[in-house]
Amino acid sequence: MAEIAALLVGDPPALWSELGFVVDDDTVEVSGVHHVLGGDKKGIRDWSMRGLAGDIDVLDGLPFGLPAAPARPTPDHPNGVVALDHVVLATPDIARTIESIEAAGIECRRVREAGTYGAPMRQAFFRLGEVILEVVGGAEKSGDGPPRFFGLAYTVRDLDETARFLGDRLHPAKDAVQPGRRIATLDKGAGSTVPLAFMSPGLQNEG
């Protein structure tokens, strides 16, 4: 199965340590995804995948510029993070992006109609190992450029404990789209250049 192997995140390693992640040699491990931290540019700037069929080095204009490192165990992060739930990818042409990902042998599991600030939106979901790739875009094509990484959402052992750890850096939790789950987003003032969210466990993880 195709999996996300690595992400290059333009945040200082010290910041992620303050947010409660175990940082080892400027990297963070969650769900087999090697988070490489640092650099001068903001946001998620690069990635890689493992397990793709064939010689594929780009998906819909997003090249794989990082080594596809082997999966490593998720350590005991002080903030309670146990898994990378989903990676959000924003695209100006969701039909094209879905077609490109499926051409790489990755099945689109579901497409959902949604609305953001009153604008019609679509969400498409792909499973990449333990992680869901969530592709979002307008109902109508808005440009010809490549998609861009938007944000990351993590599953935690106990969202209330995570909220106590992060304090006022975390917004109050609200109901997530997934039934029975809650989600809380990190305040921009916390310093990350990537939108980060923390989610309560799914039903399969509870009890």
C-alpha cells in the first residue's frame, strides 16, 4: 500500500518541542511519517511516499523531493499525539487532482460535498497507510496551478489532556465531521506556519 513517508515542515524544531512533540535530530515521527523540521520557508514544502507502484516521482505537479525513509515507531509524545489522522491538500482543480492520484494506483474512497463560508466545496479522501489524504477544492475549477499542502490533523489519546497541556494555545474543541469525535485547532499565535489540529480518538480506538 502507498504511504506518506516524509514531510518537510518549515517550523523550528524548538517550537514543535514546546508544542509537546518528541523531536530527535530535528525530526518528529508520527504514524510512520518522518516530519523533517526547519528551513527558511514556511508551511509544508516537500514530501515523499513509499510503496507506490511503478516509477512515480510526482503527483499532480507535487514532486517527491525527500528520501522515502523507512517507517519508524511513534514515540510517547507529551502532548498525547498517537497518530497522524489526515493531511490536507488544497487544489484549484479537484477533478484533475483526483484523476492524477488515482492514476498512481491510489483509490479515492469517498467524495463529500461541503461548504466553507457559503462557497460550495468538495472533499476527496484517499487512504495512505495509517494516514488519510484529504483533498479539498471548489466545486468549480479555479486555476491551473498545482495543489498545495494546507494542514495536518493528529489523533490524541485524550483531547482534554492535550488541551490542558497546550493551554490557551489551543482553541476550544468542537464536534468533528466524523461522528463521535471532537477536534481542536492550534491558535496561530502558537507560532506554527502550518495549521495544526488535534482530534479525539475514533470509535475504533476507544474502549
